[in-house]
Amino acid sequence: MANHPTSPSRAGASSRAFHPTDYLRVLYKRRWVAIPGFLIVFLSGAIGSIRTVPVFEARTQVLIEKDARRNSSLGSVLDDQNGWYEDDFLPTQFKVLQSRALALRTAKELERTFRPESVPPAPGISFSISGLVGVAFSSVKSLFVSAPAPQAATPSPGAAAPLATDTKLSTPQILPADALKADRISSGTIVTPVRLTRLVELKFRSPDPEYAAAAVNALANQYIQQNTEFRMAATSQTSNYLVTQVEEQKKAVADSDAKLQRYKEEHNAGSVDDKQNIVVQKLTALNQQLVDAKIDLVNKEVEYRQVQALQASGEPLDALPIVMQDESVRKLKTDLSAKEAARDRLTAQGLGPALPAVQSARREVDNAREELSLEIRKVVSGIKSQYETAKMKADELQRSVNTQSGEAMGLDRKALEYSALKTESDSNHRLLDTLMAKSKEAGSASEYRGTNIQVLDRAEVPRSPVLPQTERDLLVAMMGGVVLAIVLAFGFEYFDSRIKAPDEIKQHLDVPFLGMIPTVGGKDHNGEAPLLHGDATPAFSEAIRAIRTAVLFSSAEEGARSILVTSTGPHEGKTLVSSSLAITLAQAGQRTLVIDADMRRPRMHEALGRSQEPGLSNVLVGESSLADAARATSVPNLSLLAAGHIPPNPAELLGSRKYLELLTELKKRYDWIVVDAPPVMPVTDAAVIAHATGGVLFVIGSEMTPRQSAAAAIEQLRSANATFVGAVLNRVNIQRHSYYYSPYYRKEYAKYYQRSGSQA
């Protein structure tokens, strides 16, 4: 039961090597904390998973092409199949799919078939462990990732005012009732891009499988319809502008023709031979240049307004015909397509992204995209510059025509006026023809409803629910329960600073370990020696004998030997240990005297069945003689010097010279003297008399004494020049923690003791 005494040089070292079974012992000891923790987590997860409302998931796949067909020219729309898109195109489409405006359109479309009150709402939070983990992860993520506040676009002072936006594309204000409908769709929608493809997987979850399928199909349809409307915005705006210009130009043609006709009638003017008059020839040439400049200005203005419309709607600028027809842009697009194909081939071969070849291919694609973006910006910037140059040229020619007209008036007013009116009428007719051609072209493009979005697989009604995943939830709940049980067990063990095992005595207190003393049949003897009553278990008896052996071999004094028994605090069983040790010493044939030096709470006289007075205090104050105070007990060779009358100053009596003289006298009469001293921390009595004995036997109550308090008590005794025989771990509950104490004691030992006793 007890270990042999450990030498002081090895007191601070670990008694044995670490073994994985130490973890199992901790779990076994803390099983009544770990098991409830495991059951709470597992049962809550299992019950929550079983009670979760079944949720069905319908899914469809949408193909979003790279090319953006948003041109004002119908031919360019049909011919261009290799358009380029910026890196933020697809992420923008993902946000559009998750927008509340699209969700509201979908909800209104579904109201034609499903009544909202007939569809059960999707569960908010599943009580399953996986659901709780997902909600916790989303909450933590929302703390670190916040959406930027929307900011209104502010045009630069030098920029022209953008065209009016089509009323059909303006975002309507969402009412509270509509917001609930949109949130219902948004909460069940999941947008998942398929990696390394142009596919997007749309999912919708609902307790109603038919509603889930209808919702995801309606969402895809509304997305295609909304995207088509957005793509028609730029061409519609340009077409509306050209229609307005045509109407205004028709009025200008009618006015110029009327003026020319009235002039002919009033002045009877005929045709004028421009070659005969240099001034008229020059004026005609200037008028011709002015007409050409105005036509060029109209073309440049149309292109410039297209740029403004695309910039206002946030669409890619490469949709412009002039951009697509640029030779440099075409070459860069061809180069980008080749590099993207080379990158895709490497990816399709299964090469990892960390390989140099793959990284080099990606860098080449990124560089090609950057060069293409820069070239497009140059072309767009050139459009603005050309528009401003054309406007300046037209204004300058207009001023020249006005000047030349004034000069011509003086030469031949009638001929010049007629020629001016004729020229103005011809130029207006030509400008009208140009505007009408542009208007018809833009109108044809605006009516084209082609789309670059296609639905590959229509969603079907799901047959089985995706939630709850009972097997997964049970596994996660079990793993979570195991983790919590381990955390609780080792957490309680870590924060529990009470001394529980012999290794802790050696590691934290730096004193030799003499042995463990088990509880006596679960009884509280209140200081009484169970060896006297015959109710001591074999394990308890053998533990006391082992400690007696360790004490006998630890003392090298000749003649009488003395030992002081104390503890950190009360109720640790020091009186039980000292009385039992004294009995076993007497049974070994040693003349033994046990002194009850605890004159504050004396208990030794009760343990050995004698009266309290006369005793130690009576002898020290001279009220009684030593012969009268030291009385024999029922155990042969064992005498008792009880505490005597409780004095008001026990520490002064124990620290007096008379106590030392008394102890010297007792050593001459007895072979062994066992002093039962008060606890160290409450009073100073033990520290006062510790140096006068041959050694100190320190008693530690198992799972009672914090190691910090025990270390402080030992340090206090060492400061008083005390010599330690060793420490004893008392009141060890072997029955409750049999597996925990298995390295030091096993049940087979008790059977061996019993057989040995019966044979003896």
C-alpha cells in the first residue's frame, strides 16, 4: 500500500515516467463531470436534429457567357461572339442574383401560382450541432467583414451630363410588405459559382419541395429577363436621343426649304454660277466643309453619348462598335484568348496552382487583360477627344462661313443670299438623312432581345430533404460531446490544485513520500485509532506498518528517537496518523510515548481512551509531575502524555525552556516519542517545537489540501530549522478512485493482506 521512503535528493524529481494511461486515469476520476457534459451535448444535438423541420433543396444551373452583347449596332451584336469582360463581371452577377430587387420580382412571379400563406416558412436556426456551428461561424464572420456603405456617384465638373435613365430600369422603392416577400426569397436562395467554369448553381431551400423548385426556376427566369432589360438600356437611350434629333432636324429642313422658296418668289432669283465668283466658290467650299464637319460632329456625338450611357449603367465599354473595330483591341483580344486557352489547358491537366508553369500562365493572362483594359481606355479617351475636336472644328467653320457670307453680301447680295439658303437647305437635308439612318440602326439594335445567359438544367421537385442530416448531426454531436467531456475533465483537473497523488507531493512539495493511508471503511473516526477497535481494514493496517518501517529506517539517532506529526490545516487526519503510528511502534516492541501537543483542540486522549488531565500543560506550569501525567494505555509499551488543561498561551508554553527540558527527560525514558502538533497554517505551535524533534512527519489530506497551502506550511517549518522525515497522503478513497490510484494500489493487494492475516 505504501511506498518506500524516497531520498531527499530525489524528492523533487518525478517518481515515474509519463504514460498515456495517465490521461485515462484523469478521465476516470472526473467521469461524473465528463459524462453529464457529453450527454448534454449529444442528447441536445440528437433531439434537435430529430425535431428539425425537413428542408428540401431544388437547384438549377445557369450559364453566364463572357461576351457582353450590348451594342447599338445590330450587326456587331450578331457578329461579335468573343467579347471580353473585366474581372469584376461575374462577381457583380453573383450580387445581382442575391439582390432584393430580383428577389422581389421572383416573389411576385410566384404569387401567381403559390399563395404565401400556403407555404410553410423555412426554419430560422436548426437546433442541431451543425446548425449551431454554422450560425456561430456566420456571426463571427460578420464581425470582421462589413459591407461598404453605398455612395452616390458624383460626376466630375468637366464631364457632360449623362442621359436620362429609362423609367423601366429605375429601382422602385420597396415597401415593408414587399420587403418581407423579398426576404423570404433571399433567405432561401444560395448562389454557388462552379469553379473554373462560367456556370452558376442556384439553390433554393424550403419545407415545400414544389415551392422550392418553382422558386429557383422563377429566380433564373427573372434574372434573365432583368439582365435583358439592363442590356437594352444603353441602346434604348441612344435610340430615344436620335429620334428626338430627327424630329428637330425635320423642322430645320422644313424651315430652310420654306425660306428658300419664299426667296425665289420674292426676288425671282435663279441659279448662280459659283465658278464665276471667287467669293461664292469660297463660300460654297466653306459650307461644304461645315456640312461635313456637322455630320462628323453628329457621328462623334452619338459615339460619345454611347460611352456616357455605358459608363452611367456600369456596363463594359468594349461593347462599342468603334472599340471592337479597333485593330489593337482585336489583336489584344486574340492574344488574351490564346493565353486563357493555354492556362485552361494547364488547369485541365490537373497541375497544381503552385507550379511555376501555372503561375506563369496566370501572370501572362493578367498582363494581357491589363494591356487590353489600357487599350480600351485609350480608345474611349480618343472618342471624347475626337468629339471635342469635331465640335471645335464645326464652330470654327461656322464662324468662317458667317464671315465669308458677309463679304459675299457686298458683291452680289441676291446671288449670295440665294446660294446661302440653297446651301443651308441642302445641308439640312443631308444631315436629316444621316440622322434617320442612325436612328433606324439604333432602333433595330434596341429591339434585339438576345441574351448571353442560358439555363442548362431546369430544377425538378426534390424527392428527399437535405436537412436535417441526422447521421452527420449525431456524429458531430458525439464528437462535440467527447470534446466537451475531455475539456471539462482536464479543465477541472488542471484548476483543482488540491493534492491527490503521490507524484504531486514529490513534484510540488520537495519532501520524501512515505505512503498512502486509505479511508477506514468510509467511516469518520474523529481522531480515534481504528487499530484499537478492530475495524481497521487490512489495507489501512499495512499502510500504517509501512509508514512505521519508513520512520524506523529514516532515523539514525541512538537511543530515544522523536518525531513530530503535523499538517497544513485541520481535519487532515494528523491525530489519526500519529495515534496509529504510535500504536504500531509499541507493537514492534518499542517503548513509545505519544504527546498531545495540540493544546488548543486536543483529541489524542479520546483516540487512546484516557482522560485529558493531568497532561502536558499541567507539567509545564508545575501543577503535576511527569509520573502522574504520563499514563499507560491499553496497548503494551505505549504511554500517553495528554494535552492537559487548555492554557491561554499554548505557543509560549511550547516555546519555553521547560518544554525542551521535559522533552530531553522523556527521551531518556522512552525509545520513541510521537508528538501530535497543531496544524501549521492556523497557529505557530508546530513551527515553535519542530526543531526540537528528530524529524517531521507531514500529513496531507487527499483532495483536501491545496498544494500552494501545503508548500507554504513546509516552507514555514523549514524556516524553523525542521528536519523532514517525509509526507503521508491520508484519507485516500481507494474504492471511489480505484483506477485512478491503480499505479500505487490495486484491489488484489487487499486480498493478499487478508490471506496473509488468516494464515498468520
